[in-house]
Amino acid sequence: MKEAFVVNAELRTDQGKAASRRLRRTGKVPAVLYGGKDPAQQLSLSHHEMKKHLETEAFYSHVLTLKFGGKEQQAVLKDIQRHPAQPILMHFDFQRVYADQAIRMDVPLHFVGGEKCPGVKIDGGIVEHQLVHVEVECLPKDLPEFIEVDLSGMEINETIHLSQLKLPAGVTLIELHHGNDQTVASVHVPRVVEEEAPVAEIAPAEVPASAVKSDAELAAAKAVEGKPAAAAAPAAEKKEEKKK
């Protein structure tokens, strides 16, 4: 049995950004109800109540009952505006629904059996989900809360497309209307990333003691090359004094 969602709303007459800011400061959220032959209706909602509703996945793809002004209206949630940096709900859009008129809604996909399929359990593959929701068209009474995708029979390198989904009676997929049979999920071999072998550090070659030149020899070599030997001269003089 489907869960019944009731949204309590109040009529509002003030419009514009300033009016919306004042409304939010009182713990309310501005909303609009549109669709059908009736004009758009401006509403206000409880921020706390709507935050609780949004914790349930089915709320996003369910026919809701809006209560306001002493009457009830069947509707679906079409859009939510949220604050970009804070957990604040900014605005809601609802569309009226009628029993004899088809509606279009995004419905979530629920994947089952992925860990048991042969491609994963036997061949060590991994499951990749290309889609997490699909757009459907149906009468309000046929609107599903979700569509189940059974992966339990998938082999390695196998895919499931939109045309293979099992849909409830009266439900069609919008993408298939346009001939776009998208991939929903696939099982493939994990990609192995090869790590480069570390380059061994080359130790500096040891210089034999016989090749080490004294300060006097270095000074003499510089003098021959025409370079000043002032830096090495003091050391050379000290060695000459010791010999004496």
C-alpha cells in the first residue's frame, strides 16, 4: 500500500523577493501551485514540516495532498530551490494532477541482486550504474514510487537497457518515446592501474684517496690556468712553515 503524504499549506497574497524574505524569517517557505485550468496559486509552507517530508524518498515521486483554504488538491512535487551554502529550503513548485490526465515524473531506480550476479560473484566484475532515475509518463493512479532493476542474472561485460526494465501497468518511459534506449547498468572487469616502478637512487661514486688533491696542488693548478690562487695561498704557506 502506498504511503499517503499530506502537505499543510496557507494561502499568501504578498509576492516578490522582499515578501519571500520576510516569510522565511518566520519559519515558512514560499511555494506555488500551478497546472490545469485554474490560475497559479501562491502558498506558504512550514519549513520544519517540509524538511521532514523530504527525508522520505517516496515523497519526491508520489501524488501528494495539498491542504489549504479549507480544501484539498492532488499535486506532485516538480521543483525545489535550496540555499547554495546553508541547509535552508527556499521555494517549492507543485503541479496539480487530475485522475484522467497523464503526468510526467522522475522516478528513482532501485537496484537489487548485484552482489549475487555471476559477473560479480564468479568472474570478479563490478556493477556500474549509468542511471539512478528515469522519467515516466502515466496516470496519477499508476505512478510508481520506484522501479526495481534486477541485476541477479547479469554476466561479465553484460548491460541492461531501458527497454529491458519491467514497468508497472500503464507506465511508459519518455526516453523510449524518442528512440533512446539508454544503458541503465553494466557489469565489467575492474580497471587495473599499473603503478610505475620506483627509480632506484644511484649512490655517488666513491672518490679514491689518491685522487684527492691538496690545497697546494689545487692552488698551483688554478695558477696554471690563469685563475687567482689567493684562496688557497694561506693553506699552502702554513704547510711550508711546518716543513721548516
